[in-house]
Amino acid sequence: MKHPSMQIIIEEHAALSAMLRSLSLMLTRGPEPNRGKFFEVLRAMLFYIDEFPERLHHPKESQLLFPPVLQRCPELASTVSQLEKDHVRGEHRVRELQHLLLAWELLGDSRRNAFEKAAQEFLQFYLDHMRLEESVILPQAQKSLSTDEWKALDDAFATNCDPLTGKYPPGQDYLGLFSRITENAPAPIGLGGNA
């Protein structure tokens, strides 16, 4: 039986993976012919990553998922420690990416390589992080969490409303951001606009 919170975590991971792939495709395509739109969309994507996964998704994993899994499976201490460090590093890394993007936009192409290198490293870091959660933590949670722990997780993740999963209605705060990204970013997250 798949619990609603587990399904939400997997869907949110898939949405973030799609966002990261679209970001990578945008970098491959480059900023021409519409540099302004290109940087606007990349800023929106990085803001989404900072705003949604870092502030809503990860805290719930750290507070409600990891502790009971660790309590029942102490052999996963190093894995949970790694994931917690990733959560902290991810927040810092996305903000560093935002800074590097701004440097590229404002100071020119001499700063492009630094952003692209950091973005590719971030993409791999995030994909590896989600893979570890899905291959180790979620299966152990499925086996070992109590009904009450699943209820707490289900209730907490049900409030996320990530517009990029497509299943949950977007909150008013995210409607404009969601539209800006999907109208201009390439597939798999967007409609392949001119960004």
C-alpha cells in the first residue's frame, strides 16, 4: 500500500527532476535570441527551487520522515546524516546559483561558465539526493512506520500544493510563477517558449 505522503514525495521529486532537466536544456540552448526572457525564466526556476522544495518539502522530510525511520533503522544513521547535510547544502547552493546567474546577466558572458558549471553540479547533486531518498528511505519507511506516523506525514504533505506536480491545485501565491515557468521553459516542464 502506498501512503498519500509517499506518493506526494515521489511526485514532487518528479516535478523537481523535470524542472532541473528543463534548466539544463535551457543552458544547452543558450540565451539567444531573447536574453531578457532567458534570464527571467532561469531566475523563476531557481526561485521555485529555493521556495518550494527547500522551504516546504525538505523540512517535512527532516522533521516527520527521517526521525522515525532512523529510530527504527539505526543502521541508516549515515544515510540520514547525508540527506540532512544535503538539505542544508541544497539551500546554500541554490542561493549561490541565483548569485552566479545574476553575475552572468549583469556582468556578461565572462561569468557564464561559472554559472553553467555550478548548475550542472547542482543538478547532479539534487538528482542523487532524490534517488537516495527514493531507493533507501522511502522503502524503509514503508516497512517500518506506524499508522500514526503515516497519518502525520500524510496530513503534512497534503498541504504542499506544488503546482508543478499537476495534481494539486496551485496556491494563489504560486500561480504567476507557475505560469511564467511553464509558458517559457522547454519541455519537460514547460511549453517550449522562446526563453
